[in-house]
Amino acid sequence: MLSHSNRFKSPLQQLLLLEERVRRTGASLPEDASQLERFHGIKCLINDVSCVVDIGRVAEVIKVRYVTPIPGAVSWIEGVMNFRGALVPVYNLKQFLGQGENSAGKFGFSEGPLLVCRMEKQLLALRVSKVHGMQKFDFDEFSAVTPRNTDPQTAEFYIDASITSNGISYQRFDVSRLIDVLNSFDPGQQQAAIA
């Protein structure tokens, strides 16, 4: 049974906690150093780029959810949704990163799954093109990448490393950096500039 302090963690955080507990119980076994230096990631497609997102930042992956539009908001703010009793803003990465027209369908549904991300006590949802599952990567196999673009509204701005696994190249997408940028935008000022 889960302790009271673990009851309110997301399913993905619970999975990581369970894995950590199993690892601790095997503390008397010989250590496998490669297991200690692993990056746990969610494989997803963001604007035609195969990316991995730190699973520690993802509270949940949601396939379909109604999003209530916000009148007058910029196109990359889809609206808000109810997530476990909290109103969470929903950002469309295809719109924000400049690769699409307004994809919000009628009745508040858009294509693509949502990554509900957590940064400290803040929750927000990011609409991505596809989610391909979870995978562990060795940290030492990542190659550092210098951002090719300094525009915060491009995917390359958030890519800090790359890795190839099973013949597929993945880019590590820094969600923390994206959240910082999204928090710095003033949607009202942005809308006025567009109008």
C-alpha cells in the first residue's frame, strides 16, 4: 500500500518511485553502474522531430480531452482543461513552434496527445503530434547539441542533446526551458501585436 505522501503523485511518478524502491531492496546485490546513470524519457514527435522528454517532468499522458477555448487568446494557447480538479492551461506546440495553422477543431478538440507537465507546483499541458512510449537511455550516450536557432518559437531552441537508439535519432527536448519561456510570454501583449 502506498504511503500518504505518495498517494497524490502522478502514475508516472509512482512508477519511478516503485522502480527506485525495487532498486533499493537489491542494494546488497552487486551494483550495475549502467543502471544508475539512466535517463528515463517519453518518446514523442514534436513538429516532425523525434524527441525524448524527461519523464520526471511528465505527470500524465492524455490521448483525448476536451479543452475549453479562451476567447481572444493567441492561436498557440488552446485553452484550459480540467485535470484532476485543477484548471490547467493547454499549449499547442505545433502552433507555438510555428509549424501549423490553428488546429483546434470545433467543440474544443484538437489532434494529438497531451503531455501534462509539472514544474514544481505548476501544471500545464503540451499538445504534441504523437507519443511513442517510454524508454531508458544511458546518459553517457547522449551527445551535446548546441542550439542551432536562438528563436524561442522554434523546436531547435529547446533541444540540448541527441541520441541514436535502434537506428532512430532522438533529440532531448528541455521541457523546463520551454515552461520558463511560456511563463515569460504575455498572451495579451502577444495578441495585440498580432492584431
